[in-house]
Amino acid sequence: MVKPNAPDDNVIVNLARPVVDKGISLLFGKEVTWQIDETASSTTDAEQFLDDVWAANKKMPLLHEVAQNGALAGLPAVKINPRPEDTQRPYRLINLDPKNLEIFTADDDIDDVWRYRIEYTSCDKQGNPCHKRQDTTRDGAQWYVTDYVCAGADMQKVWAGDLAFKQVGEVLWKYALPPIVISKNLPCANAVCARFSGCTPARRPWPRTSTRPCCAETPTRSGRSPRAPTAS
């Protein structure tokens, strides 16, 4: 007990840290390897490609940081960013910050993800505050990656739909699987990510999950919502 007007010499012990550290060491304490063709006598071209991509992205440090996000937020997420102009690292593997990630799923199937949204505040080239949003949305068997930006960085106004977004780019992802890979840290029924006690929605330490369209968005029959979040 601290006496009035006396210094507080109590030490706050981080009890979560050893649990997280031991879990990460259990997962990635040893070098992770893979084998695609068990019958091959030597490394196949596909296996060499994977080795090169992971080596260029600092495989084990990256996996440790992904696992740390998974342990603390309940959902590790990695974004695959092709960069064909970069001969040293043509595929960038990005450890996404879970608090910037929102996941949209079907009403009747929590595992049927039709949109991944990355959203954060930033600055434009002139140094003015702005808000950036990138939607990766499924349209039938295809995925589109669409970028938006709006002036101002008031998160409450963004979530309320009071700030107008402008579409600044869109590309078709040429692969069947989306460029964002997610996984639950622990089993958690009826949820995209593993949530734990001690966290409240107001603190938002985990990714936001939307099972219904928000911000006046309505999915089309193919599962893709209108591209513009709000009228610009």
C-alpha cells in the first residue's frame, strides 16, 4: 500500500510476457523447413523458390513477430506484396498490425471471408493528415485490391462515415487465394480471431470483424460490395 504523498515503489510484473515468449519458442524455436515432393532426391524448383522468398524476408525473425501478434491480438496476419521491380525481394511478406485489420465474413459462415480491410491514419506528400484504406474484396472467384484516401485523420468520423473517401487505385489480384493470410491463435467458436478475457471492444486490441455490411455497404450477389465506401 502506498502512503499519501509517498513515492510508489511497487513494480508491475508483466505476467503475459513469459507465456507469449514460451509459446513463440515452442512454435519457432527451431528452423522451419518444408518439403513439397517427398519422393524427390534433391530440392525441387518450387522448394527453392519458397526458400528464396523466405530468406529474402528474414524468415525466422518474421515468423517470431507474426507469432507475437497472434499471441497478443488473437489473430496473426501476413500480406503478400509482389514487387516485380525488386530483384532482391520480388515478394514482400508483411506482418500486418492486427489493430489496422478489419475482416468481413458471410452472415451464416464465419469462415467465409469476402473482404479484408487495412485502415490507418497517415500523411499525404504535403504532410497533411489523411486516412488510408485498402480493401481486398472477393468478386466471384477473383480478388480486387482497391485503395482509398480521405483528408483528415479523425477515426471517429471515419467510422461514422462522415469523411468522404476517394478511390486512388485498384488492381486485380491474379491468384485464386487472397493476398492476405490469417489464422486463429487459439480455437474460438463463432469468431474469426481468438479473443481473450481482459479486453473490451472499446480498447480494440484485436481485428474488427464484420459479419454484416457496414457504412451503408451492400454486398452484390457475387459477394463484392460497391467499391466506394462513401460518396466522394
